[in-house]
Amino acid sequence: MRRGVRLGVDVGRARVGVARSDPDALLAVPVETVARVGTPIARIVEIATEYDALEILVGLPVSLSGGETASTADARAFADELAAASDLPIRLVDERLSTVTAHDALRRSGRSQRKSRSIVDQVAAVVLLQQALDVERQSGNPAGTAVASGQEPA
């Protein structure tokens, strides 16, 4: 298992949930919910720099059958923008049911959906990042697929 902090990003229409791992890549924890208005890409790059991240994992919301949706296209576009703005590797990871899992966990902890709105994206980012960490630990390979960098070679 590669050592280093990873960021997990759950892209929503209004908000982007951000989670991070510990340096040993054992545990994912919530970091922040970033508003989708303004400069969310710049804020995520700042967070990655702040935590000295090794890579950024962006959740790819595919349908249960594995098909593409409007949200899938949005997440791909967001990942492409992130790749163009950052020198870090960006990977897309399947995040089927991460938001459903997050809502369920929050409901079981006694939080209503209304009270959870501000943090559900962070919890979904934790879920997708933890799944990616577990995949890498079990397989020895990074989870997901790499996004081509938008950076021009020097």
C-alpha cells in the first residue's frame, strides 16, 4: 500500500463533499463541504495542498446497472477541471450508493435528512474514499481510473 494522504471528493450539483485519509491510508475522515458556486476547484486544490495529498479520488456516480447518467458526465467534467488545475493525479472511482449509504448512516445516528444536508456530502466522500482505500489495500493497485492531466509538459 502506498503511503500518503488521499482526498476523496463527492461531486453534487450544489455542494462538493471532501474527505481525507490518514498518511497510512487506513481511515477516511470528513474534511469540508465546498459550495459548488464560486471557485470549488481552487478550494479543493488548496485542501489538497494543506494536507500534502498524494492524489485526489473523485466519485463517479454511475447507475446501478453501470450506465452513465447526467451526474456521471458532471463528475467527469469536474475531475477534468481538477486535473487541469492541479499537478496531483486525479482518479475516478465508482461510487454507486455512496450517498444512499451516507444518508442511511446519518439517519441511524439520529439525524434527520434536513439536519444532515450540510454534511451528507462529506459523509458520502468518506464512504467513497474508504471503499477506494480498501480496494487498494486488497489489490495492491490504486482504485479507479486515472484522469488525463490537462497540464502541458514543461
